[in-house]
Amino acid sequence: MRRINFRELAEVIDAEDLIDPRYQSNHPTVKGVADIAFFNALPDYGQEIVNNILSSGRDIPLREAYKVSRDSDPNTDDLAELLFTGLMTDVSYENYLETKEKKPGITARDYFSHICADIEKDKNVLKLAQIFEAIIDAKDTQTEFLMPISKGEFEANKHNKKWVSGNLKALSKSRKGW
């Protein structure tokens, strides 16, 4: 798994008016950091697709793009690993890897929360850790992003009741464009 240095991001975020990210999910800093987190968690081909969509002037919710890239799997363990290893110093990261070899059940989030946070002196890094926790723990309250269904795909599957019932919202939205 790749490791991104999110400590540098902590230096540039301005979150003085952010009291508790768990309850201020609409704060511009939380939204921006969430977009950065989900974009970086996408595989390379997913990042390329998102870049193409954004460069065409259309918008795509990055949380939804992340879910689609994971086949709608809501498991955020990989995301937490990426985010919290990125907050660790190089020494802490090496210690984390050694600890993980000895105790395979430990997560980067747990290690950061129990070990690194106690010795971390940079308040911005600790604030970013709170934002990451809020992003990971957030219930999916965004409006559902529906991939459009082509008329050909509909014609091929219209006799499959399970497929039709599972795609009713997307079908009603897509039908307008046929």
C-alpha cells in the first residue's frame, strides 16, 4: 500500500473555527480534506477517470467514486490505513510496521490514536487526525450518485426482475436521456 505524507497537508489547513469535525461535517475544511482523502484512496485508473470527469466540467462526489471503485463495499479499513500512516512520522511508521508484524490485528488508526497522538506536538496534525476520524466514521448521508444506464443495457436486462428492482432509481433518471 502506498503512503502519502499528510503531515504536509496539516501545515496548510486553516481550521481555527473548526471545533469538532464529527459535528461540523459541512465545514469547508472537512469537505476539502474528505475530497483529498477519497481521491488519494482511489486506484490510479479511478483517479484518471475522476480527472477526466472533472476536466469536462461535470462534478462527481468523490466519496461515491471511492465506493464505486470498491464495488460499493463500505469497508473503510484501507482508507484509514492510507490516512493514518500518512500522519505518522517516518520513525513512527517504521515502529508501526514492526508492531504490525508482531500484532497483525493492529490498525494504523489504533496505533496513531494510542501511540502517536500521545507524543505528537503539532496541533494541526492532531486536528487533521480528528478530521480523518470524522470522515471515516461518517454515515453516508450524501445523495446517492447513480450511474446512468444505457437504453441497450436496459433492453438486455428488462426481463430480469432482480436487476430492474435494484436499478429503479437509476432507470428513472436515465430514461430522461434516452
